[in-house]
Amino acid sequence: GGKSWGTLAFWALICGTIWQIGVYIWYISLSMTSISGNTAVFQSAPAFVYLFSVIFLGEKFSPVKTAGVIVSQVGVLMVTLYGTTDEGRARGESPLGYVLV
């Protein structure tokens, strides 16, 4: 049993390509965002993992986890909206950069 090497290589190529596209888009976003804002948005991924695990995997809804996600996302929002200095705005930070993260 098991998968053939050709099948494994095919899926490794597909997954590796998708991963590299994501990394490249993140790299592009660095020139459009502040470092603090970019890092905050990038590190908010666990909130999406929790959301998708409830929706797609049927994980039980937890008020404590949900409160934690809300608090963390408010922090991300504060850093991205109010963490930009005048120098950062002059440098050309853009909302598109935060979407690309």
C-alpha cells in the first residue's frame, strides 16, 4: 500500500509552489506596511485557525477561546491602524499591504 513516489512528488510540488507564492506575497507586503503592523497581522493566523476549526472541523465553540480571539484581533487592529508614525505614512504605507499579509 501507500502512495507512489510520483504521487508524493506531485503533491510536494503543488504544496511547495502554493507556499512559495504566499511567502512572495508576504515579502511584497513588507514595503507597504510598518514592521509592527505586518508582524501583528501575520501573527494573527491562530485566530483564523480557531474560526475554521469551529466551522469545518466541528470543534466545540468556547466562550473563553472566542474572547481570547476577539481581544487579540482588537490588538492587531490597534497596531495596524494606530501604530503607524508620520514617517511611516510618508513612506507610503498602504492598506493593500495589510491585505497582502
